[in-house]
Amino acid sequence: MPVSSLPSPYGIGTLGAQARKFADFLAAGGQSCWQVLPLGPTSYGDSPYQSFSSFAGNPYFIDLDLLAEEGLLEPGEYQDLNWGGDPERVDYGLMYVTRYPVLRKACGRLLAQERPDFAVFCQEQGEWLEDYAFFMALKGKYGGIPWHQWPEGMRLRRKEAMDRAGKELAEDIAFWKAVQYLFFRQWQELKGYINQKGISVLGDLPIYVALDSADVWANRPLFQLDEDGLPTEVAGCPPDAFTADGQLWGNPLFDWERMKEDGYAWWLQRISFQFQLYDTLRIDHFRGFDSYYAIPYGDKTARNGRWKPGPGIAFFKTVNKALGKKDIIAEDLGFLTPSVHKLLKDSGYPGMRVLEFAFGSRDVESDYLPHRYPAHCVVYAGTHDNDTIQGWMASASKKEVSYAKAYLRLSKREGYHWGMMRSAWASPADLAIMQFQDLLGLGGQARMNTPSTLGNNWQWRALPGTYDEKLSKHLRREMEVYQRLPHPPKTKRK
């Protein structure tokens, strides 16, 4: 359940009361894990996988009612504003126009109080916060254009130009720091509540970062860029049976050899920071650490890309040595070579299985069929990049649907979604994760994302009251049947 998809009267899900109600629902339903999408600030296209920062939190998720409770806002300053007319969709354009003026009022009051804990936050998070706040202030100054189109002094971070801009934009820089302080304080309080319920939080780490991000602007030597700050090649996926032109993501590629020189210090900082936010981390596009697809910058499709070697197992050995063994899940979907399989095995991380991928052929036994799962894996009916179960049943080929109905013994009367989810719960997989839309039995209109498309993505929201006692009881019964109830939290004896 993405945070953005939670119900809220203010246009988008937040870290407030409804998030706590959802945690209560999960606990009552016998769940042990809540997976969220990346929490970073979204940029053009609204994707949480294309963020202005690998470290910052999304300002839209800050709960305004909580700010009012501590006196940073007056109810009349936000409750009567236009937050959109469709409670089942996020209007990101409206969010951009409406949210920030409200947050500026709250942050103005926060900064006027000169709170010691704010100063501590800025000091502790300074390694990324200074660059991010400066980056966002400059984006405001230059009308939102990408950093590689800024004047040379700012684009290349010349000291004299930076010093001059720092003084000019001091108020804006302080605002962006205050926004992050509010986000992280609310997130840590929410995560504490979730953990107290015996539920772990599973986060998602995109392998790549956006070109127009504080990450790239502040760390240009770590990426494959030319002297003007433009990529020489960009990330994507090659053509396959589903996409004739492949997928052109457009992210800048890492200079893995340069990163290796300082022991992957930027990556260690990034992963370490993620474990301040989450209990478990799913690393997106895991195969990119074995080899990655590089597409010439400026190409309109991914057809002309080529495979280049990634850092391999040496990278993960470095991570383990520096940070200790972490609870990581590898997103190992797509076409996998023997070397990718070996990397996954050598890393020791569980991979993923997706039920909607299982029924393409009866001629070859698919590793996505539940009877072939190892225990050491995580099963999904579908991820945020897939259709809902009901949507898949309506749009997949007749051959696939027929095989799924026969294999899973699906019943339209019961609901195809319950039959497919039950096969995941009955499987040997150590962890089974469902989209909340599938618990509700929603169709394709509730799909979160269709890869390689723009518009109508990342918008779906749950209506108030959808995670109710009836649904939690049903869910808990399924957990009891398949012996998936979590162990109660350990308590010390007096």
C-alpha cells in the first residue's frame, strides 16, 4: 500500500491518522509486513522512481492535521482549500500548487521557534540535506528547469557562485530543510507505531537516480556524464516480447570503476540511510549489478543499447563488510542470465516470484508457478508495475487465463482475486505480499503503474472505510488456514 494511496481529505495519502488506521488493520488481519513505494519527492511524471533525491522525503506526505495539533498551522489555512474532486485519484498538479504555500506557513512558524531538535536534525543529516535544500532552492530560482541548464557557475558548483547564491537563497534553503525535518519526524513516529504492532516496514530502493536530482548535481564524477553534465549513455531495458522498442528509462548510469575507487562510499551512505527508514529493503532492478543496459543519450528508443558489466558480487561483499548483513530482497524479474542467477545465489538474498507471470506457457514449467518456489523467496500476485488480479484476468490472453483458472482452481463466485492470493499464501515462499487493490478485488482502473507510459500512473487511492473489520477478519482467517500468522512481538519477562 503506497503512502500516497491512503485515504485523506487533502488530496493524497499522508503520515497521519489513516496511516495508523491501516497499521491497525494489518495487525488485526494477521499481517507482519507493510511494503511501501519509495518515499522520495516526486518530480515530472510523478513517479516515486524518478525523485529529486535518494535521501529526501516527499513533502506531500506531511500530515497537515498533525501540524495543526502542534500549532504550526491553523485549520482554516488548509481545510477549506481545493484538494481535488476525485477521492480515488491524486491530482499531482494541484498538489504542487496547493501544498507548498501551506507548508511555507508551517515552516515559517517552525523556523521562528528556533527549535534545538531542528538544529540537531540539520547537523545529523547534513551530508545530504545541505545539497538537497540548496538544489531545491536553485530550482525555484531558475523556474524549475533541470540543473544541467542552469548558469555555468551553479551547474558546475563554482565556489564563488555557490557562496553568492547561498546568501541570496538563505531563506529558501532553510525552508527546504524545515520541510525535511517535518517529514522525517512524522515518518519516524509513524514507523514506531507500525513496529509496535509487530509489523515491519519494507521499502523499495530504485537502483538508478534521476538525472535532474541533487544526487547527480552534487556527485557528477560518480556518473557517466560529459563535461556539460549530460549523460553519455542512459539506462533502460532491451526490446523483448512485450516491448518491441525496449524501455528507455533515461537515468544516468553509474561510473562503477570510479565508485569502486573509494569503496562505493556513496552507495554505502545510500543503503545505510535506507535502513534508517525501513526494516527491510527491496533493491529494484537487481540484475543491473551483474550487467546493465546502456543506451546512447538522445536515442528515442532502447533498440541501440548494449550490455556492460556491473560491479558484481564484490559490491555486495563491500556492503556486508561495511554495514553488516542487512535484510534485503532482490528484485530479480525479467530476462535473467546464468550470471545473474549466480549473483543472486552468491548474495544470499531472496528473489521474487510474480503469479501473473506464471501462466504464459504449458510447454515449459515456469519458475513462477507456486509448486516450484523455494522457501527463500518473496511471492507477489502482482507488483505496482502489474495490473490488479481482476484487471489481469480481463486483459491477459485466453490461453493464460484458462491455464490460471485450471491451475489455481479459480471460482468467479468467490472472486478470482481470492483464489490467486490463496495460492501465494499456500506456497512455500517465506513472504507473500499482495497489493491492497487485490484485497478489494478491484479491476484495471485501480492499477498503480503501466511501465513506459506517461500520464494516469501513480494516482490510485483507497476510499475511506475500505480497510474495515470485515476485511481484516477475512484476511486473518486466511492467515490462520495457511499458518502465516506472525509470531507475537517478544516481551521481556518482569
